[in-house]
Amino acid sequence: MSAIYFHIPFCKQACHYCNFHFSTSLKYKAEMLEALTSEVFLRTDELPKEPLKSIYFGGGTPSMLSPTEIETLLNSVSTHFSLDSNVEITLEMNPDDYAPNYLKDIKSAGVNRLSLGVQSFFDEELKLMNRAHTAQEAYLIMDEVSRNFDNYSMDLIYGMPYSSVASWMKNIEIALGFTPPHISSYALTVEPKTVLENQVKKAKVELLDEEIVLTQFNVLVEQLTQKGFEHYEVSNFGQEGFHSVNNSSYWQGKPYLGIGPSAHSFYDNQRSWNINNNKKYLEGITQGSLSIERERLTLIDQYNEFIMTGLRTSKGVALNDIQARFGVRFAGLFEQQLEKHLLQQNLFWDGDTVKVTQKARFLVDGIASDLFLLNR
């Protein structure tokens, strides 16, 4: 399974919690789209010769693209790569970008899955995040999407300052009213060099107590699983048949090609990432070269990523898989390191497979990193 990811580096405004690469200026939008199609051509040999199962438009804000521009980028992919007959083509979309006929037109362009950046159905929380849309626009787009698309996802953020367990439950209730087949939900985190970080340092915003954040996460899991969602990754919930193909490819270590400034790629145990500067990215493409840094993963790097991604998913980490991929020594080291977390009931054996207990899922990244091998 292979995938292509487009990073569309434009946004209307900066969300206070976001540290992704983007620009609020559309001055070089036409040049950027041309550069993206050129990069697709320049990197045709960086994926295995097999049909693509996923094409994903992320960012930034991909819904700032017109249906025609989306179709142009999709045509550039289909010209140089073969597509699986059931290829999943996802577009991230913000509620404020909705316009009459837009959904119908992007569907005609080839998009068959939407990822909606709702984040919250409360205006006070949206203002705190500095989101460009209102709660009313969130209601409108979810109503329109649920009537026009079968496959779509909704993003929600919990752990918002000044929120409560009751207000979070209301957010979940509203979201479920639109019967989305997939929900991605993340805890608000303070990323470096963001407005939120500055607000917290200056005591302009007070972060929510960690115990309340944990309770909100547990409520999320309980409410969604009761409605038939599979909690297939820490932050992702999908009805049967609606797990994200794009996200699953990352967690399964499948090859993917990232197109656009700051986009990451992975293939044949090599990770690479494009420069996160629009001007320098465009200059490089214009000269027929790529401003890319590359890193060959060591065997220990590969093992650590295998543990991290495996524990984050509902499939867990199978001892037989470790032994087959990394050898008997790594499997033995893994078993030795498990003891503490088994005793603390953070992890449990499910046959040959180690999985995270429900009480520890919120802490899975820390648990996984504790199992990493550090000597290189």
C-alpha cells in the first residue's frame, strides 16, 4: 500500500495552537500549484511500483483550493502513478470555506472523502483557538457534508481551557447527531512558537487541569465505542469500513510520498522532508531540484517506531512480528522491558500480542518511549 500526501501551505489566519507550516498570503498560489505538479513528476521513482491506495490533501487549508485546482493536482498524480480502483482521496476542509456547489464540484473533481476541521461547536472555544469559522458555520457544513458524502471525518479538540466534562459531552453529542462514520479527536497541546504558548507563559490562558483532560478523553472513548465506533488508534475512531487509509498507512509503516513545502516522506527505511519555506521551495523547483533532507533509519530507529506506532493502535505489538522483523535479541529485550508496565497494568498480553490497557491509553506515548532502545 502506497500513498501520496499534498501539503497545501495556505491558511486564512493562524490558529493559536498550530505550529504547522503555512502562509496567510496567497500571492504565490499559482506558482505553488505549478511547483506541486512539478514535484510529483520529479519524484516518480520514490515509491514502489504499485497502485496508490490513498491521496491526501492536508495543510494548511486545502479547501482554499478551487475544484479545478484540486483536479489539476489529481491529474498530475494519475499521469505518473497508477491508482487503486478504490483509492481514497481525502480533502481537509474548514467550515468557513463552504460555498454552494463546492461539495458537489470537489466530488466531481475526484475527492471521495472529507476531513472536517470542526474542532468545537462552541463559539467561545473557537475564538480562543482563533479559528476562522463560527459554530453556526460548523453546523452548516456538517449538515451539508452528511447529505453529500458517505465517507467523511470530523476533527474535535478536547482539553480546552475553561471547558468542563459536561461541555465536552455536549460537543460529542452534537457531533454524533451528524452520524459521522469517522472522528479524530486530539487533546489541546501547547506547541513551541505558537500564540498559545505565549498566552500560557504570560498567564493570559490557563490550561485545563490534567485530571479533567483525562476524564474528557475517557468520556470520548466511552461515548464513541457505545455508538459502534472502533477505537483503532489513540486519537481515531471509525465505524467498520471507515478507518482512514491515509493515517493507517503511517501507523503500518507503509511508503508514502509527501509533496509540498515541509511535507514528509517515507520509503525503504528512509525518511525525508521538504524545506519549510515557500520561497526557497519554489526556487528549488524552478531550478529543477528539490530542497530535501534525508535520513536513513537505523535498525534501532525502525524498532522504536514499530513499538510506538503499534502500541498506539488497537492491533498492538505482536512478539512474533518483532522476532520476524528484528530478530530474537530484540524480541527478548522487548519482553524484559515489559515487566514494569505489565505489573502497573499499563500493558497486557492478548495472546502473542501486547496492547495498552484502557486506563493507560491516554499515556501511550510515554509508555512507548519508555520501551525504546537508546543505544545505537
